[in-house]
Amino acid sequence: ISEWAADRGSHSMDKSITLPPDEIFRNLENAKRFAIDIGGSLTKLAYYSTVQHKVAKVRSFDHSAKETDGDPLYEISVQEEITARLHFIKFENAYIETCLDFIKDHLVNTETKVIKATGGGAYKFKDLVEKKLKLKVDKEDEMTCLIKGCNFVLKNIPHEAFVYAKHADSEFRFQNTHPDIFPYLLINIGSGVSIVKVEAEDKFERIGGSSIGGGTFWGLGALLTKTKRFDELLQLASKGQHTNVDMLVKDIYGGAYGSLGLTGDLIASSFGKSATTDKEFSKEDMAKSLLHMISNDIGQLACLYAKLHNLTRVYFGGFFIRGHPVTMHTITYSINFFTKGEVQALFLRHEGYLGAIGAFLKGAEEDNPNQYSWEENYAGSSGLMSASPELNPVQRARSGTFDMLEMDRLDRQLVNLPLLQDPTSYIPDTVDLTEDALAREYWLYCFEEALDGVVKRAIASQKDQPEAVERAEKFRQKYRHKVQTLRHQPFAYGSLTVRSLLDTREHCLNEFNFPDPYSKIKQKENDMALKYYLKVVTSVEELSWEQRQFTLVKGLLAGNVFDWGAKAVSDVLESDPEFGFEQAKQQLQERPWLVDAYNQWIERLKGPPHKCALFFVDNSGIDIILGVFPFIRELLVRGTEVVLASNSGPALNDVTNSELQILTEKIAAMDPVIHAALKEDRLALVQNGSSSPCLDLSRLDKVLATVVRERGTDLVIIEGMGRAIHTNYYAMLSCESLKLAVIKNSWLAERLGGKIFSVVFKYEVPSKAQGQH
């Protein structure tokens, strides 16, 4: 592909291009259903396939036999699991034959007899597709597909929509997923313009349109500049000065026109100077003027329709936009101007895929894809390219050649935590690295530095498999490549955050069959910690009430020091495996802590007990067993019900729901308090729906949300650096909350104004006024 890019000047594209097909059309052997969206110059292909990958499962041993002391707690078995994945690929029509051939050769036996098709080119290429793939082409309505695709990405991809700000540090500002995506206005700018109001999943109407659209820009542009290529026209426009061609207010009135409130540099008449001036105009200036004329016209229409229908969310898409900075800038400018900033122009990261996604969903209705939640798989998706074509034409050309999006189906439906004060303004991440260059440099460096360690650990976790070394090497290359992309294009996958860097690493590990590199370490630590459980509980019980509360909180914090995910700690644990719970307590910062609301918390505990506490737990081993359990045991004794929410799947050394089930059983066997609480259902274990070291409270397992509601939860406890510092530090909840963590990274500690092992103990009570909502 890069050879082709170098020779980009020549119009005849080499049709016999050799693709790295296995990287692009992945998992074709299991492909079940296809959809294709063929536009004027790009083809978008969608298919559904299943991926087989390894998962580490834990289960209790059969305890009927006499237990010996040496036995580990539970056994870890690696099993194969099958998950559903959606693949979307975008390529230029010039490669359609090559691509269809490749698909035909690798399709083993798809039961699908039909391929859903949409887009203007679907007619033109119908015979070719039918002949090559031996599938009947079934045409779907373009607008229906577009809307279906749009709803799907807005619901399932958190940083899908963005505002484009040309002169800001970060050109792209990503919007948070709104739990309710309707109603919205979609302005689709293809050859003409369609304006569609979308009110619900299947309820939309075309409320207006215009024949002056992308085709007009292209057609008139071709007449004025003699270039027939769309991208070339935009390239010209980006270099032009429209004021040479357009007549401005000041050209007519000699300045601003006060009584009408017009500024002098406002366009009074597009192309107004060309009637009176004798000189030749440059192609660049004419292209720029034309772009302004059409964008302003569309912008004004969009605003009038938005006002008429009382809509504030307006998405722009279509061939004309396609992520081009000049276009996005002129549209944004005109929307701002006409609505005085009340309406934002929103663009979509996967705009080019909407039709294909919609057509795919039409064909997959018997699978009910809308009943599930999906997530973007960072390991298999290309990122948004830098919008400035001047930056790197080769890369631009390459990304224009093939571009991919992969989405994985999640086992569970994800919803908002019902206790978020305002789900519409909730932002999980504390720092947006796209906007904070210093933090970005530090964390990218950090993740690169940690890569060798992760590779070593991955190999060690599968000692019995000789090819693990080779897979780990592939993982290293893949993840390093992702980090390098993000260094140049921080916005490639939406907002760049510590969470997205961690999640990308987990996706890449899974990609190469390292489902749980920490499983053995966790098993060992859980074993060790259980031996001390009774000792810790007994020693706490002898203390006076005040002392006991402080010791329990200190224990919770000391437990949180044991974290293999933190370099400072894993170094200690590697060199001194006996590093114990008591030493960890000594490492903690003395009070007053970095953030210290301990006194307020104690005052609250002197009052009536909470009804139900929801505790988002963190690490395996000492953290959960010697830190969390003694703490929640005290809550249970006070008369508070407790829900422990843990990860559905593994991430670093976080305790997973299936591990927690076994640990709780073990503790209940030793401790009558826990035993009784389990039996009476005052202690419940629920999975959170996530496999991330961080926590997004707007994407939680639906079952958890139901439990939270039914039990009248009035206290939320969030523990650990990933869940309470990198994410949710500023999250506003409608009930009391505790956010606590030990800062195990010296850079971050300094940034927050402390030293390593500083303590954050944040107790928040929502103000009464806010409780009225």
C-alpha cells in the first residue's frame, strides 16, 4: 500500500495491489452474514463472525475428599470461548474485485445466501457481487440503513460524536455518550442534502432537504477550476482566500453596518466581486469561496430546521464531510454563527460506516443485535487520522485505502448506574490526555516502559505453551504500534485517557490469547491472605469503637497498596514476596492525608446505619481479603446490607466475580458473621459488566443496576487508583460516597501535590438542593 501511496500522483491505480488480507479481512472463516454499502468512490463491507479465544476460568475443588494444607484454593483452567464480533472495512472501489476475490477464497461455508446492500453503487456492482460471492444481492433503503447505523454507533461507542475546533490544542472534542440518544437531527450531505429528524429506534422522517450539496460543490468546482477530483478541490479550498472573490459587508458599506448589527468581514454576497472585477481569480480562491457558500447555506438550513423542531443535537454526515477539516470547520463556523452558539455541530468518528452498519443490522434482525451491548475493539480498529492532509499525505492515503472498525458483543446489557446525579454530564475520566500534553507524554512513556514487564508476565503465565513467546512478541508489536499512533494522533480513538490506554492493552492481550496473565499470581496471593484473615478480624474486634473504625480504614488503604498493576509496588513484590500487610500500613502517609475527609466519615458512622452499601472492589489477594472484608464485615454488623461489585472478566490483578464467589465461600466457612450475611442475603456478589481496571458508571451490567435500585442503595464505595482516581474522581452521585485509594505512582502523586503512597480518602454527601432532581 505504501508503494501505491508514493505514486499517488498517477490516476490509474494498480488494481493488482497485494493486500495484507489476513490483517484486514479477519476471521472470515467464521463469517456468517454480510452487508455492503457501495458509494461513489468507497465501498464499506460489514460482516459478522465468531472469534474463538482462550479464557481463564476458576472453580472450586471438589471438597468431599480430605483437604490437605498444600492445596491451592481453586483451580484455574483455560477454556475456549466463542464470542461474536462485527467487522467493518472501508476501501476504495478500485479494489472491489481484489477484495471480493479474497473473500470468495476464504469463505468456507457461510449459511447466508443473501448479502444486504445499500448505497448508490449497489446497482452498478450488483452483478459483480452476485457473480463473485454467489450470494443474492438484496437492496435496502439507504436512509433507513443510515439511521439504523447512526443509532447503533451513538448507543455503543462512547466517544463517537465530536465537535471540531480548528484552532484548539486538540482539534477534536469528544462528546460523552448520552444515555438517551433521541431526538436528534441528522443532516446528510451527499450529492444533495437530506434533513432527517430521528425520534426513536425506528421512528424518523425526512423533514427537509436541499439540492445544493456535495454534488453542487463538486460540479461547480469542476466548472470553475477544471479539476474533476473531489479531494483535489478540497485541497485547493484549504489554500484559498475567499475574500478575493466574495463581496463583504465592508466592501459595500465601507465598514460594519451598525443598525443591522452586521460585522464588516461578513460575506454580503458570495462570488460578488467576480461581476465587477476584471482580473482572473485563482482556483484556490474560487474553491474556497464555493466551499463557504455551500457550507453556509447548509448551516443556515440546519439551524432553521433545528429551531423549528426544537432540537439541539445536530449530526452532520455524508460524502461531503468524510472527516475533512476544511468542511467540518466551515460547517461548524456557520452553525455557531446562525444559532449564536446555542446549537453545536456534531460529527461522527465512524461516519463512513453508518450505511453498512445499518444494512448489516437489517439483515441480522433474527439475531437481535440491538438486545446486546457492543464495544469497540481497540486492537482491531484503525483510528481517526489526523485531519490535516498536509501533515502526512502518505499516511492519509494509506488510511484512505483501508480502514477498519471491529466491535465485540458483550454478554450483558450495559446501563447507567441509577445513582448518578446527572447521567448526561457524567464523564468517567479524570484527565483528558488529548488536552493535557504533559500528562500525555508521561503516560505514553509509562505504558511503553511497562511493555517488557507485561510481555514477560504473559509468557510466564503460559509456561507450558512453547508458542507463547511468539504470541507475546506479536502482542508487543501490536501494542507498541498503538502507542506510537496515539503519540501522533491522540484523538485516534476518541478522548485519550489512562483508561483507554489500559483497555487497549487488555484488548491486545486478548487478541493474542493471553486472557489473564495474572491468574497464577492472584491464586497465590488469595491463598496467602486467607491464612491471615481470622488473625486480622480478631485483632480488630479487641479495639475500642473509635480505634476499630480507624484500623479498618487503614487496613482498607493498606490492602490497596498490593497492586501488581503499579510499577513501584510490583518491584517491591518481585524482590520481597514476604512484604506484608503490617509493613504496608507503615508505608501509608500519616494523617492528615492528601485528601482527608476521615473525621466527617466517623461523624456519619455515629448516626443511623446506611440501608445498603455498594462497594466497587479492586485487587485480589490482600486487598480484598484483609482490606475489604473486615471493613464490610463491620458495615454488616451495623445493619447495613452490602453489595460487592467486581469485574466480569480479568484485568491486571483485579479480583473477578468468579474468584470472589470462591473467596467469599472460604471466608464464610471461617467467619460466622459473613456466613450469616450470605445466608440471609444481606451480602450479595454481583458482576459489574466490565473487564477494565477502570470504571465507567454509565456502562454497568443491567443486573447490577436492578440490584442497586431494589435494595435502596444509599452509600457507594469506590476503591483503587483505576476506579477512584483515573476515573470517577469527580463523579457526582445522588447518595453518599467514599472514594479511596493509595497513590502508587510518584508522578501522579506529585501532580496531586503529594508523595508516593499518599492517601486519598474522599467522603461526599450530595447537597439537599441537588437531591431534589
